[in-house]
Amino acid sequence: MTDSLRPKQLFNTPAIYIVDLIIRKTNVFKSKRDGKSPLLGLTYHHEAGEGSAFDIAKYHVNNLGWDHIGYTWVIENDGVINQTLDLDEVPYHAGWVAGDDLAEFPNKDKQYYNDHYLAVCLVGDFTKRLPTAAQLKSAAILGYAFKKATAGLGELVGHNELPGKTTACPGQLDMNYIRAEVDRMMEQGSAQAPSDGDDPFFKKFATWRDAAINAKGVADNFGQELVGARDEVNRAIRALEPVIAHLKVLLERLERVTGGKAE
């Protein structure tokens, strides 16, 4: 892996600047999404160190032997967002590790969160300090763009909020603040994030917006099936009510004839 950064401005607004920092061990893509599993959310991490996006990428590739960095984006202290993976590549950010409760993972699938969640990492160790104001601003704008692109269905979660994960990450990053800021942007609209038609970067969200909508459709259909089953059971009960009433009458007659309670 070379140390050339290949900076490329993908879009620029007064509030946000994303550069291309996609670094791979080889040109073989081993972890592409299949386009079938819905993208459910965006997970927030902290670096647990004081490096840079490039330092994280080099560590993951050179030291851990991964074929690429484990995050989709990395936010620097000055608020610059580095795109470090294509959106159709699986980030290695929240797989099962020793100490996690696998029983709490959906379907007990060790790679569930990797397969269904994108990942953003803020540089810094937030067990020792707070994120910068610029980082918080970019983290909220990125969350807003993600929610907007997934029709409001994608969730925003901290690493330690994923069921079954036992980690201090993302430290003191206040996810309630991030979510509140994103909700405010969703309600009011925001000129700080690019529109779908203006930039090449977020156009790639379209596939996952459709997947999220389809996932909601599946849930809605299942809910409708449950309602239908409930209604069918209620109809069957109503149909049985006169039969049960008739049986009670017969039982009372039998008790009078036998002079005692019929069992």
C-alpha cells in the first residue's frame, strides 16, 4: 500500500468537505454488499487514539491484515470527512469479538452489524476528551444526509448501542445530541448537506434508499398478515359463539335430568 492520499473533492459546501481516501491492500474487493440485505443504519465510532484517517487505514491494512479500512468515513478534528470505503463495501467495524454477547446479536450472526450498517469514525480518544465542535457538526450533517437518503428509515447508533456489543466506543460522543440535531435538520431541511442531484457521492445512496423502503414494505406486509390472522381468529370465535351457547343449554338440561352437575 502506498502513502499517496489521492485527495479528490467530492462535494463542498460551507459546512462540509469530503475527500476520497479509499486505500486498499489489493484491487480485489472481497467484501462487496450483495444488494439484497437492507442497509439498516449508520454506526458511530471513535478512534480511541489520536491519529488521522490515513493512520487508521494503514493500521487496519498493514497491522491487522484487512483488505481495507474498517470504516466508511473518518471525520478529522477539523471536521473534514474522509470517504474511506465505497458505499457498497462492507466495513469491518462491529463484528463479534470475544466478550460480546452473541445471543443478543440479531439471528446470532457475528457479521450482522457489518453487513447491515455503514460506519463513521471520529478521530480521537473520547474516553479522554470530547469531540471537537467541527467534528460534531460534520457528524450531524453526515447523519442527516444518511437519514435523508434512506427515506428517514436508517437509524443512527453508537457502537456501544448495538445489542450484544460490549465496548466503551464511542466514548463521550453524545449520540442523543447527534440524533436531536439530525431530527432538527430533517424537520427543517438543511442547506448544509448536498441534494441528491448535486453531487456524485450521495447518488450512490439510492440503492440503499430503495433497500430501506423495501425492508419497511416487508415489515408492513408482515404486520398486515398478522392483522389478517387476528381477524380470521376473531371471525372463527364469533362463528363458535352460538355453538357454545347451544352446548351450554344442553349441558343445563343434562344437569336437570341427572339431578347433578354434569362433568
